Amino acid sequence: MTRRAGAVERSELVPVGAVLAPMLAGLKWSERFAAAQATELWGEVVTPEIARRARAVGVRSGELLVEVRGAVWMGHLAVLRQGILEELNARLPEGAKLRAIRLTPMRGKEGTAFESTR
């Protein structure tokens, strides 16, 4: 019996799970999803006043990205940033700790809208 070109012998077959499991582990999806929990925790960690003026929008390379409305609040959060980071990391799983919080100006109409600070 001749073998067709491109045919694979049974002994060469590998279960898909055996190939995908190490590949998926290398991508560290569980750690990335856990770090993304920080965006959800933002509102629990900061005061309601801060939550009205700043929102966590994502996690990139271990940094929580936070959009802030106004320069005054940007400065205020710069002072509070380390304490907020520590509180977030205390609530996150071990493999999902953040290394920093990056503050950026809020874009669009929400960022330019005037809001009283009283």
C-alpha cells in the first residue's frame, strides 16, 4: 500500500488539547483577565466624587489606564495614585497585580464638560 502525499500516520497524531494547553498558558489569559478586574474595582476603591471625574478604561502592560476630567483632578489623583494602586493590588489575585496607574485627560464631550467641584 502506498502512502498519499501529506498523509499522516496515526502514531504522529497529537490531541488538540495537548497542543493548545501550553500555547494558551503562554499567553497568560487568566492573568490578563484578572488584571482587567481592576477596571471594575476602580469604583469600589475610589470615592464617589473621584469616580464622577475619573474612570478606569483598561489595563495595558500592567498599567491601569484612567481617564481624568480636568487638570485639577489630574493633579489631585497624581497625589492619591500610589494609595489607590496599593488598594487595588490588595484586592487583585496574586498573578494580576498592577505596576502603575497611568492618568490621561478624558476625551470627547465628557472630558470638556464643566462640572462644579463643590
